[in-house]
Amino acid sequence: QTVVTQEPSLTVSPGGTVTLTCASNTGAVTSGYSPNWFQLKPGQAPRALIYSTSNKHSWTPARFSGSLLGGKAALTLSGVQPEDEAEYYCLLYYGGAWVFGGGTKLTVL
Amino acid sequence: QVQLVQSGAEVEKPGASVKVSCKTSGYTFTDFYIHWVRQAPGQGLEWMGLSRPDTDSTGYAQNFRGRVTMTRDTSTTTVYMELRSLRSEDTAVYYCVREKRGGTFDYWGQGTLVTVSS
């Protein structure tokens, strides 16, 4: 069974930098997994942030960036704002099927 | 502008079926796939499957095969997701989301709450 693993929770100070990661139990994550990242706030629909590892949508704030890091997909927030407190999910492609990570709850404190 | 508008909340009994719609507008319907994703209370996002409007083909997550059917109506640019043999664990918010072929997910529907309760 395919399992995608994210940090369950992270805490960051306002103005700080934090990196969230997304790992696959099948091996190193590469661009072929087409990593996407989404932000989810209570009572709202998810919002797409990053596609194809590192590409931003027109609405994605500049402080969000995506990359591959140490065999994982990564989402980095630089200059974190209070409104970035949310859950973040990665999504990976496995040849016909997509699998979400378990999500990271990001607290800005 | 691109919009995905879903049907309203549903309450169903265990063993029943539910059909949720996702009405799309603002783009060429057959140029994008539509996926379905759900989030149960206190749980994470779960990918259910996709509809390819251009070829009228589908792909389903293993967890849902045999219980889910996704269809599309090109005349109304609407995609439907039917889930059968409902159980309490299917209580969730169901979302449709658009994918540009090649793995770019962008616009989401507003979500549809499906409650399964006797």
C-alpha cells in the first residue's frame, strides 16, 4: 500500500521560515510524482499553492516555494504570516492514481 | 472566470446511494480532468478518482472501486460522483477539483457535506 508521509505538526514564529516535507514509502520523490501542495483552513475549500514540484499559481504568495529536498517534496514558507496558520497537504502521482499525504498542521506562534 | 459549483448537502441512510454534482464554467470542459476528493471529520484529504471528460473515461482509487461511479454530461459541463452502499464512515465533505492534464491542480468546488446516519 502506498503511503505518503508528512510531519503531523510544525510550529513557526511570525516572520520565520519553515519547511514542510512529503515522503513516499516507495522511494525518493522525483518530479515524475508531479508534487502538488494545498492549503486547507477550517470551513474553507482547499486552495492550490504549488504544482509540478515548484510552480506557483497566479494567486500563490511569493513567500511560498516548492522543491525537492533529500528525496522528498518540500514546501518552504519564508517570512511566515499569521494567516499562514493552516493545514498543508501534498499530493503525489503514482501512475494512474493520486495519493495525498496525511497533512501538516502549521501553527504560527 | 473558472467556477466549479457543487450541489447541496445530503443526508442519507446506511446502505443508500448519493450523487453529487459539480457544475463547471469559464473554460473548455474537455480540456481538463475533474477529480473527486473527500475529507471526513477530523481526517485528512483522500483522493477518490477522476473523470476525463474528453474521452469519457474514469479512474478510481482502489478503496472505492466497485462502489463509486463518476460520469460527465458535456451538454451541461457537469461531472457527477455517485457513491453506493453508504456507511457511516462515508460521512465527509466531498470536493471536486480541476486538473490540467500533466498534473496541475488548480480550482476547487466549494464542497458538499454528505452525512450518513440512520
